[in-house]
Amino acid sequence: MHRNVMAVGLLLLAFVVGARAGEAGDVFVRFKAASGGARWDRVEALRAEGTLKAGGLEGAYDATVDVADGRSVSHYTLGPIDGAQGYDGLVTWSRDPGGEVARRDAPEALRAARSQAWLDARGYWYPGRHPATVSAPQRRVHEGRAHDVVTVTPQGGDALTLWFDAQTHLLVRTEQKQGADTAITRFGDWREVEGLRLPFHAVTDLVDTAGRTDARNRVETVIDRHALDVAIADADFAPPAMKATARIDATDGATRVPFDLVNNHIYANGSIDGKPARFLVDTGGMNLLTPAAARKFGLEGEGKLAGRGVGDELVDVAFTHAKEVRLGGAVLDQPVFVIMDLGRLAAVEGHASDGLVGYEMFRRFGVTIDYAAKQLVLVEHAKFVAPAGSQAVPFDLADRIPVVQGTLDGLPARLSIDTGSRVSLTLHSPFVREHGLVAKYVAAPEAVVGWGVGGPSRGRPARFGTLRLGNIEIDGIAGDLYVGNKGAFASADVAGNIGGGVLERFTVAFDYEARRMYLAPNAAFANADEFDRSGLWLLGAGSALEVADVAAESAARRAGLREGDRITAIDAQPVSSRGLPAWRQRLRDLPAGTRLAIEYERAGKSLRTELVLADRIAQVAHANPEKD
């Protein structure tokens, strides 16, 4: 269940009014002269101290930069939370509000870090030690002022767009891709400091592909003091040690927790501050409580940021501290939770929960998920042992989510591992477009295929050929192709997202310390991956099932069912006779051609129809180069 809680940005309208504004080198020379000239050649380090503001919260902020090579470290406090991040020249790292420290070693994280290092090292003035590909500048006008705009791609980094004010010659804006969005930072309030001119104010916003911004995600930095040539050491930029705020309350250093598998999701009992809690266990998420759960546990949120998952809409996000969270004998002391409304998730799942536990638990402990036995095993890292008969698959971390390298029908694919997704495999839209996969897999018409933070997720269902992870091949899985341009699945950083439909075929173990996932096939490994044959996306609605979506060209569409209908009986059985997950399974597992009498309500009238189940996707993949 992907989500991006603290993404920020703004799209500022601009247009090209002239061609080249001279050579890029001339633009950089003018900027250097306007901001300190040769004085910059003697600067070795910079330190800024001030205040960070976001989502109605604020707190202290400091950042130290090694100007020679772009190494950096920053610390922040934002209301009830604090954290840090850094780059030591090789590794980018973060310390999250809960105290978890992680190396961000995914290619996209390293590219972003190298580009920021290029900026911090003033690579535009010192190309000999900081190479980059530089475009010819363009003259653009925005808000009545002319700017010289240069696109730069630092060696090993992401492209940056730099805006220099044509009158003052100062760098006033940068743009950089962040997932499917664009992060834009504007600099202002330039003042003289020991012979240099430096900005004392910065605002960072995020703009999505539709040009939308959200004030809840604006991050503002107000600098009180810049200091030059502060003392620095290698240790300043290195990842810090992780504080020991987690433990296993068991003499053998391990705890075993039974779970329920609902819609391919893992639900387990735990507690918050001694009170019983029900959690969805989600590698794609972080500690999270719904607003109702936070009230139940007596926890009050602070701040109002915006969060996004697989759905289109942004939702409010607040932060809170608990005294402890437990999952069996695994304990996190002083954990931070985000508070976020998960919308109609209980109706979607047919199963209630208080929220999620995710990255924090997986980072602190070795975790084994035995899908066949429906048991979680959490152990101290030093006592972690891979499951018998398992194969190791290396992963890197991208925004707290493990990402593995695999292939799909011969195509190399970086794939995130997400226990919070019910689907076997969702392919991201940039990967789908790049390889023409809608046509290749003869994908079914777009329909609702999932539901998460921000609402429903739509995709085009399809049958895939062979998914290969390490030396393991999984044939004939069902999944979907995302074709939109908003939400987590619009990111080009990975090709797709592996969910519970694949993972349930294994005993899966995660060792975040060693960056290894282990897969041991279980008795379900070779089971057919059946896909819904009704065309209905159903929500729990008391004694009825609410029709939230009807797929085009599906059995439900031919039966005349519509969005908003309330199904009260299926095949002469009241829908209250079994839970929503059981009905979903029945509509998936019954063979094509099965006839089901449907009783439903529409506009206060009781109606009947016959639903004749039909395959929506092929039983065998249309394209499978590896097997041809």
C-alpha cells in the first residue's frame, strides 16, 4: 500500500519568450560574480540554521555542507517529530521520526542525492571536479521578470532545471523530478554574509502531472544564520547509529504471531499502550492509525500535511507519539504514528482494523511471513535465520519500500515488494507505455482493481507469462496494468509492484540489515491465479453488498448491474450469510459459464437478474517470450 506522506511541490507557470540567453557558462559566471565572485573559491564548508515549517508545524532546522565535494547532513524538528538525512559521498541515508536509520541505496535515491550534491558543491562553477551535461540556456519570463533557464544533468544524477534572475543573476528556482511529480524550490531574501550573497528563505512545493499543488505539502525554510568554513569531519556525514528503542520480550529473541489472511492482506492482533489493536502488516507502509483509532487510544495528532497512496486523492496527515506498540513480543518504544483517514477501507476489505504496522517493524527486526501456517515470526537481527529451502533475493530500499530486480517475460523489471497490496502484480504506467504492454497482453478494459489511500485504483487486468525473481519462476499470474498519470503507480522509478497474490505462494522472510528477501515455495506455489469473473467491485454495506464499479464488457455489465446497486442475495443466499472476502473468492473461483441469480435494490426497488460468470482475462498469457 504505497503512500508518500511528505511529498511537497508547486508548478509555477512559465513560457518561452526568446531563444538562447548566451552560453550556460556565461549564466553561471554572472551568478558567481553576483553572489561573491572569487570569495567562493576559498569556501570549504557552509552551515545554515533556522526554522522549518510544513503542514502547520514548525521546528528547528540545520544543514551542513562540504562545498568541496557536496557531502551534506541536515537535522529537523517539526512539531512532535524529528529526523535527519545525509549523504557521505557514496551513500544517502535517513533517520526517520521513529529513530529508524536506513541507507537509501535504490538507484533513484542515489541519483537524487548526486544531483543535490552537485548543487551543494556549486558544480555549475567547478565543472572540472563535478561534471555534468548542460543545455543551452533559454530566456523565459515569469511573473513579469526575465529568467535565464538552464537544464543540467550531473554525472550519475537526475536532471535539474535552474532558473537565474536575468536582472540580479541569482539562482532563484530549481526543479527536479520526484517520482511522477516535480519538486520546485524557490530561493529568496538574499543577504550578504562574509563577502557572499546567500538566500535566507526557501519554499519547496510539489506539482503533479495534472499541474495540481496542495498547500498542505508546502515546506518552508527560514534561515536565521549562515556560517562559513565551519569545522567538518567525515563522521558528520556518515549514517548515525540506530538507537535501541526496539526489543523482543522473549528469552530466545523471537516471537510468533498468528495472522488472518484476508483479501491477500495480513491482519494481526497487537496493542498500543497496553490496549488491544488490530493491524494490517504492510511492507509498503509505515506506522499508521485511522483518526477513529487514534481517538480510541487517546492519541492526539498534530499538523495537517497531505498523503497519497494508489488512489487519485490527497488526504490529511497528522503525527502522534505512543508509548509503545506491540506485535506479539516485538516492542517499539516511543513509536511515531501518522494519523490518516483510510476512507472506506473497512468496507473495501470487509474487515476492520485500527491501522498499519510496516517499515518500522521490518527495519527493527528480522521478519518471516509463513503464509501457509498464517504465522509471523519476528526476531532480533542477530538471531535471524533464513527459512529452510529458501532462495535469497537482494533488495534495495526506496522510500522505505524493498525493491528487487526481476524479469517479466524477459523484460528486466525493478519491482517493489508490498504485503499491503492484494494484487499479484501491478505494472506502473511508464513501464506499460515504454513496452507497449496493453497491446502485448491484450489487457481487459480499465476497471477498479484495488482501493487504498486516496480512494480506488483503476487498471487494465491481464494475464502475464513468467515472473522471475532470482532463480524462481512463477508462471501465469494475473495482475493489472496501470495506465494513469497520478498516484504511486505513475512513478517511473520502478516497473511494478508485487503484492500478496504472489507472496502467498511462499514463506517470505526479510532481513533489512543484510538487504535480503528470502523466498521458500509452499504448497500453494503452483496454484492457478484465478481472476474475478463477475466484473463487480463490491463494498461491504451492512446486510448488502454495494456495487462500487462495473467493468466494461463484463458479466455484470451484461447482467445490467450498475454502480450504486445494493446486492442482497446471490444464488438464493443472503449476502449476510458470508463475508465480503468469501463472496469475492466465490466470484473469482467459480468457473466461467456459472449462472448466479442476483437479487438487488436500486432506487428503492427490489430487482432480479442473472449473472453469467465469464473470463475477463486469458487463462494463458497472450505473450510469453521466455517460453516461446
